[in-house]
Amino acid sequence: MRYDLYYWPMVQGRGEFVRLALEDAGAAYRDVARGASGMARLERFMGQTVRAPFAPPYLKAGKLVIGQTANILLYLGPRLGLAPKNEADQLWVHQLNLTIADWVVEAHDVHHPIGSGLYYEEQKREAKRRAADFLANRLPKFLGYFEAVLAKNPTRSGWLSGRRASTADLALFQMVAGLRYAFPRAMARREKRAPRVVALHDRVAARRGIAAYLASPRRIPFNAYGIFRHYSELDQ
């Protein structure tokens, strides 16, 4: 199977969670919008499908068009060897990915608490208040939750579910990487209480496919346009 991934070409964003799964597995895929006339193809394709996705990312796999990050990972996981074998565990991994999707929204809304259609400079005061709450309350809560999930895995494998890495492990890696970029000072303090989460991040980074991807030009750098943005005044 050759996959076509449709996502914005200038940011990691939500598409990065899909890229990581494809890269880890060494899957054949095209990052369509980063190719020639890519943006036009992305926008044109959205209007042509009967079951049109609301927004990127979406994945074309044969005749299927699948939208929403967690939904794409639910499809890809078993096909890329990044999902457990039985249904209950697959749903558990999907649940973890949905929780990470909630976390992504909260991280984004730190710098855009009023509206995504406004510039950051138009909501700096509100963003500072939102950042204070996120870093004091929400960040520790999410880190603590995933730390507990890792501790409770009966296999003691260091992965979130069972003995093997899943799409949720790759997604948690991306969250840690993104939050370290956005809030380096806060994360240096907070992650000390989540050693299992940090260890998982390091294990994912060392996986052959991921390590090669991180060292390649295919990995778009974090920047001021993505979900994770660094503003020193918000890093409390």
C-alpha cells in the first residue's frame, strides 16, 4: 500500500502524528502538499470527495479517504505493526490517542485562547493567563496521567500498552518534544515528576525509523506557525 497524506506543508501540526507512524514503519507515502502544486491538490481533493474531511490531516489509502488524526492512527496502527492484536487493547490505544488529541488542543489554545483567527499579538494578555493555568494545572495532570498509565502496564515494558510500541507511544513522544520546544523552562521542572514519560520519549527517538526521520529534511522544524509555539513570556 502506498499512502497519500494531505496536510499543510509548512508545519508539523496534527499531521506529524501520522507522519511519525508512517516513518517508524518505513511505509511508502507521499506528503502531497509538499510536492509540486501540492496546496492546490490538497484543497481540490477536499472538495471532490463525498465523505469530505472537515480539515487536514486526511489520508488516502486505496479508495479510502480517512480524516481526523486519531481516526487515521486507528486505521494505520494494525497495518503498520503499531497496534495490539486484540480489539480491547486496540480501543485502549485509540482512547489514549483521543486523550492526546485533547491535550493538543489545550497546548494550542495557550497561545490562541480567544480565537484562532486572531494573531497572537491580539490576545497576549489572555494568553499569559491561559499559560499560567495550563502550566500549573493542566500540564501536570496530563503528564501524571500518562506516567500512571505506563506504571500500570502489567507487562512493565515501558510502553503504554502491552509489550510493543503503538501509535500512542509515538504520539506521546511528539507531545513531549513539542512541549519542550514551547515551554523549555516549565518542562524542565514538570517532567522530573514523569520519568517514565521521559524514558518513553527517549526510546521512541532512538527507534531506527524515527531516528532516521528526525535527522532528515522530512522532519519540519518546530516554528512560530504550528501547534507548539515558543513565546518566552508564556514559559513560566
